[in-house]
Amino acid sequence: MAAVTLTQCFDPTGATYGIPTYPWRYAPKGLVTRRQLRAEGPRPGGQPIAAQLLRPRYRREPLVAYLYRIDRAQPVRAMTSRKWGALALAMLARRTCPNCRTDAGYVIPSSLGVCVSCAYPDDRTPTDPRPREA
């Protein structure tokens, strides 16, 4: 897709792109993006894309945001006890140091790969590179 002008972004019938297309920030009432829908509470619920927003960008592909109808959205499914358990195990795995096998109490930084105690065993921290005096 070549550079898109603002006038090409307005196609409410869908003749050019196959679905109704609007310029960035000009979505009609009742249509929202997936993130906006999730912020209000519901989920798209399997409905097809109702329209799209195009934001022209200089010398690059335009940004596209797909829109969904609010009236066809469905409520979010509640978390089951098994899902909560799986989430707790996944978070425990992210907090467990692979070197010393202890729960660090925080998510292990991917830049280190191990907890801070294992990464800096001689009491040096990344903010204090000087060795401690006895």
C-alpha cells in the first residue's frame, strides 16, 4: 500500500478497502477498538471487524486500527479456579531463580537471567559497582 492521503482514509461504504474505513480519530459512535472495548469491560466475542481506522504515515505503511461494535460485545468470562492456579504457577516460575532455586519475591530480570543475589554475589549491586570495604 502506497502513501495514503486523508481523503483516501474516508470510505464509509467499504468500496476501496472492503470494509468501512475512517480517518484516525474520526470513528463513528458505537464503534471502538479492542483496547477501548476491554477498558469498558466487555470483549469482542467473536464478532467480525466492523470498520477500520487508517492513519497516514509519511513514506511508510499506514497505521491500521480495527473497530468493533459495542452493542454486539459480550461480557468477559470469569476466571475459574484452575485458571487462577495456572496463573499463580506461571508467576511463581517467573520469580524463581534458576540458579539458587529460591523465590526472589520479584520477577527475575531477563537481562540477568538470575536473581540479583546470584548475579552479584560479592555484595555489589548494579547501582554500586565499588567493592565494599570490611
